[in-house]
Amino acid sequence: MLKICSACKRGKPLDAFGIAKRRADGRNCYCKVCRSKKSKTPQARRSQNTRGRTYRKRHQARLRRWNRLRQRRIRAADPAKVKRDRKRWYRSNIDQNRRKHNARQRRRNREVVRAAGRRAYRRNPDSFKQRRAIRSARLANAPRVERIVKRTVFTRDDGICHICHKPVLFDKMHMDHVIPISRGGTHTYDNVKTAHAFCNLSKGDKLVA
């Protein structure tokens, strides 16, 4: 089977053309000979030239200074237009800007952010533990996940461990999944019961008879 080259207009066998998966016949429109000549043209050589990149790297400070002066001239010429353009750009990128700003603030004020997190945890540790439990359940691919309040589970079970049937102190209580999440259990009220820490850790991913 012959194919006509778009450059030299000659009919050649398919083996003389390079592979192009997006084309209907799976072959390039130029034969291999014409394609190699085309890659050696001045335009192709200019595209492969690294002089521009080298210049920018060498004169980075000068180009940055020149760009700042150019921006000042633009702002001085029409400040109202610049303000409108900035607002329009910010509105179209508001979510991305907010994420970048928050990340930048966290990097600059790491100690302040950590101290605020510690204070928040001391004020309401149960809320942090709930979020951590939900995240762990989602990472374990639980079929259903819901927010579980520890005090509600403790009150419902009258503070009795469902494994050894002895009283549990609220501060030392563990919430145990009756059907473990690793066995397809859910992170919901009907699958969570009160347990001692020792009982829960000894049970592991086994089912209680």
C-alpha cells in the first residue's frame, strides 16, 4: 500500500512514514526523509536554541527590575483600569488565591499556627477526635461514615463495656466497631459500642461472639 508524502508528493510504502496514532491511517503525513530535512530548518533550530533561557538566567535581577518599572508605568498611566483588571482576575481565581494565601500565612507563622491549634484542641478535644476518626474511616474505605459523638454512645450503653460487660470510665472509654471496618463494617452509631481500651485493643479485627 502506497501513501503520498505531503512534502515531496511522492508515493511511498507505509514503512517509509513514522507512526502517528492520532491519524486515521496511523502514519505521519511526511515521510521519514522529508521529516528529517524539516527538523534541520532554521525555524526548528531556533526553537531548540537555549540562548534565550541562558540570557534570562544570567540577567534575572535586571529583568525583574525592568519588569517592576514597567508595571509602575502601567499603573501610573491608568490606575483605575489596573484596579478593575486586578479585581476581575481575583474574582476568577478566588479559591486558588485563598488557598495560596492561607498556605503562605501558615509557612510564615508556623509557631503561631501550632499554638492556636494546641489551644483549640485543649478547648474541645472531642471535636478533633471525631474528625480524626472520620478521616481514618474514610481512608479505610468504610461503606458508610457519619459523625459520632462519644458522649452519646457512652450514655446509650450506660457506660458498660460490650466485651467484658464491666463499667467503663468516660475519660478512658474506647469506641469499638462491632464489625471492624477492615471486614466491611461502617462507621455509624449502630456499629459502634463502648469498650475498655484493653478490651478494644485485644479484640483487634476479630468478631465478638
